[in-house]
Amino acid sequence: MPSPAVKPGKKDNMKKLFTAEAKWYEQYEYWKINVMVDGLRRSFYSKTPGKRGKKEAEAKAQDWADTRRTGDMPLEKAITLWLESKHKTLGVDTYKTQSGLINTWFLPPAMKVKRLSRIAPQEWQAILDSAAQQGKAAATIEKLRSLMLEFSRFCQSSRWMMEPLNPDTLQARGGKPKKKKVILQPDALNVVFSVDTITSHGKRIPCWHIQAFRFACATGMRRGEICALRWDAITADTIPVKASVNKSRITTEGKTENAQRSIALNTTIRTILESQRQHLRKQGIVSPWVFPAFTGKQENPPKFYRDWKRYAECNALDKRISFHCLRHTMISLYKDEVPEQLLKQVVGHSATMDTFGQYGHALADDAARTATLMDAAFTRYVK
């Protein structure tokens, strides 16, 4: 009986699923090997002459046989197949973020060479604990945990031999606490709505995206959604939010399934849009985009971030406030006036998301406003 196509290494003592060897076909000038695993037959080839070509064909067959296993799968191969499946369903930016985390943390040298059946749940926990020890953010560690549980489910559905990870015992412990989000307080908000300029070489010049900043405060729209907004999409009464542009300049249907929505026009939003029309008209720009780049072409989301940071610096605003914080500002402004379920529809949150808990930060004058309301209620009942 011929020997296995590829002999197991010291760290890979798994029994091979086939014993066939590649053969050289002179008339076609290639190596060919036929293998059958789980009732499925496949042929693999290599045009490289000599022993190197024979090994190449047999290696291809072995790789394929590994994917057909209903038993033990090499961790690295399992991760590759999992990422391939994720690539088909995730957006470009989300896939880049997740694949970066997975490749960095799921394949440490000690585990990379192992098969799934040889990996104990405690080894996955050790990865999370290591991330915490290295000072990673708590949110990052929790994301790693979520991906581990997803990977475990993928392995189970693929019928690979892996001890399932238990969400009750796999813990995201430690890590840096999530940075507290900040918002524009009333004084700063008044600056945004009254100051149109930034400093450049000692002079004050118009800020190109000032109306976009005001628009974000008034609507709570994400920067990718603002980049994708077209004039012809806006109706007499609403702004339909149906698209978003990611950092790779790819237009998608939005961050989540709740992202598609409509925002009712009010006086503030109408004024901002009219000011933007006048701004573009003054610059001689005709563009289908509401907030285009200098060229009239669609703006790139990171540019909004950079321009906002410059505007904030030039106008002495809190440097911790990012462009996304303008969305937080909008929710905080409206949280006492608009019922949460209605506000969810405006900002594109799911029915179960704690919109006020996640985004409703306290304004500096909340206490005074609360005291005024309490006084009014008190005098109505106590004469």
C-alpha cells in the first residue's frame, strides 16, 4: 500500500483520509491525483515537473480533504473558511475590522498549529485575558468574545470537532473602560451655529463644511449618510435616508437594518439646507450631492472628521468632541422633548436599543431646567 501523500508533522498526527499518490501524465505534462472523501471524488493537478509538482498536487488534495472533514479541522484552515464566509456577507469596512481582530488574536503561535479538537475552552479565555493585560479597550475584548462565540457556532454548523464555547463561562474581563462620550454644550452649540470660519495662516477663512456640521447637529445623521445624501432625494417634507458611504467610498444601505428611515423637515433643517444651496451657488458648484467636496464630487467620510477637528480647534471647542459626537448632541437636545420611540426612528435605532442610555448625555443646564419644571409643577398643586 502506498504511503500517505503528505506525512504528518510532529504537531499534526491526524490520520489521513486518503492514500492515493499523484501520477505524472507525460502526454499532458502534468501531475494528477484522484481522491475521494465522504463519497465525493475530486481531481487535482500540477504542471510543475519533478517531485515539487507531485507534492503540489498532493498538497492541493490534502487541503481539499481537510475542508471535507466532518471531524478534526486545523484551526488556521477553519479560520480561513470562516473569513471567506464572512467576506460574502459583511461590508468592506466591517470585514476589514473583524478580519484584522481575528487574524491578530485568534491565531497565536501556540494555537495556530493545532487542530480544533486539541483546543480547550480555557485557551480561548486566555486570549481574552491576554488582550486585557495588554491594555486593550473593554469594548475590543467584548468584541473578541462575540467573535469567538460566532466562530464556535460556525464550527458546529460545519460539523467540525470542536468543544463548543459556553457564553456563560467565556468572559470578557478587564480592559480599559470605554471612553466617555462628550457633546456640544449650549455655549459650544451656539458657536457652531454662529461662527462660519476657521483660521488659516493667521487669517479667518470660510469653513467649507460648516453647514454639514449644523446639519449633523439638527438631524443626527451619520457622516456616511450625509456624504450619500442627494438633492433629488429630499422631498417637500422629509429627508429619506436610504444610503451611506463607508471609508472605502463604497455606497451601502447603511450601518444597520434600521438605518433606512425618513427624517421630517423642520424649520432648522430647512434653513440649513437653504444656506447650503446658497453656499454652493456662490461657489459656482452644481452637484447632485448636498454636501460635496470642493470639486463638486461626493465627499469622503473621513474628510468630515478631519474638517470638524480643525474647526473645533480653530474655535476653541472641546477637542474630545468628534464628528460623531454631533449625533450624540442631537439626541441629548431632544431627549426631554421627543418620546424615545419617535427619536429612535429619526436616528435609525432598533426598538430594543437604549437610545437615551447610549446617547442621551447630560447638558450642563439640565439641573436648572429640571428645577424650573419642578417649580412649575409644585405651584400648580400648592397654592
